[in-house]
Amino acid sequence: MVWPARSPDCNPIENVWSAMVSRVYAHGRQYDNVDQLEAAIFAAWDSIEQEYLLQLLKSMPRRCLAVIKGKGALTKY
């Protein structure tokens, strides 16, 4: 299978980054310094449930099939 290397459909880490950004910048949050931002990033990472990560991994077969069926086009993922 030709793998669309930069496709977010085949890279569940993109979902993790999105969840991280949502948590770090919730309610338009801004930071006064790097230390505050770093603390928020660590807190966001710690708040992501292991079950969420496992579900992303388990979704890979469906994601791959969707990419194959769509002939490499973007999917709902």
C-alpha cells in the first residue's frame, strides 16, 4: 500500500496534538512566559487519558481501510 506519509488520517498523533492544543489554549488562554506555557503543556499531557490513546491506536485499521477505499483522499478522521 502506498502510504500517504503526511496524511493526518494515518497519523493519530495529529489527534493528540489537537487535544493538547485545545487544553493548553482553552478559553483563549495566553501565557506570560515560557515557564507558564511549559507547565500548561505538561498538565495537558497528564490530563489525556490512556484509554483515549488506546482508542486512537485501535482505530488504525479503520483509518487505513478508509484511506484505501478513498484512494488516498482525506477521510473523516
